[in-house]
Amino acid sequence: MPNVDSLFFMDLKGKSNIFTIVHWDVNSRGIGTYGKYYQVYAYTKDGSGRLIENKRVVDNSAMTGMDGYQEGEESIFLYKTAGAVKSFFKCGQARCK
């Protein structure tokens, strides 16, 4: 079952977006994978005022990942908070320090 961790608004390329950070609990200890699987979603309005998925966000590989262990290797997902996601996009996809 998905868990919504955060819901926030942010402008991208001059358009307002609604973001949500969602996680699923994962427990496949037999293959050494357990923790939380995260996905960041964003939606904006189209010309008719309907919400549509912002592919720039959803298709960005940095906006999905595991926090815990994946096949026995520790994995840390960096974008678990609204602040971290906002910094990522404001800094041109993590190019600033």
C-alpha cells in the first residue's frame, strides 16, 4: 500500500506543479531487499485545466529509488523530503553544491 510522505507546490519552467512523495514498504529479505521504495510525482495543468503528469519529473531517474538495502547493498534515496526535491530542481538537477 502506498504512503504519501509529502504534498507540495513548486513552479517549474514558469508553470505551477503539485508534487507528491510516495513510498512503499519493501520486505524481500530472501533477496536482500528491504526498506522503502520512493517515487516522486508531479502534475501540472494542461490547456484545458486538467491535471497531467509532468514527465520531466516522473521520468527523471533521480526521482525514484530505494532507501534501505537492495540485493544486499545499502541504498540511500536522497529525495525523501520536499526541501530536497525543491533543491534538486532549483539547482539544475543537483549540479550546485
